[in-house]
Amino acid sequence: VGDIAIVTNRTKIADFSQPFASSSLVIVAPINSSKSNAWVFLKPFSADMWCIIGASFLMIGVVIWILEHRVNDDFRGPPKRQVVTIFM
């Protein structure tokens, strides 16, 4: 089997499957018998990491607001609306 381009004419003659490659990547993780809840998605990161993620989102919002508020009418108005725009 070699590198074959899949073109319309060849699909009429032969069946093509998706390529498969093994990455040999194995993940070993402990299994806890703790009860699952709605907040389980928070567990992969620590509280410090979540704070850094939140701060980076806020910083990006502020930078976008600084760049856009002079030329874009959506970034103008009362302070409450501007803060909501930053978070959106």
C-alpha cells in the first residue's frame, strides 16, 4: 500500500478507509470511587490555575476594549455596559 490520492474516479472503483496510526501514547490515572457531581470539570486544574485563566480572559477583554472603544459604537456607553461588554 502506498500513498494514493483519493479522487472521484478512484472512489467508483475502490473503497477507501480512514487512515489509522498508533501513537503508542498511554495514560495511567488513578481511579477514585468518589461521587460524580456537576462541578467535576473543575478538578483538573487547581484554584490558582483557574484564577490565572480568569485573569487572562479579563486582561484580553480589557485590551480588546482599549483598542475598540474609540472606533466601535458597541464599546461605548455607561460604565456598566462597558464592563458587561468586556466580559462578553
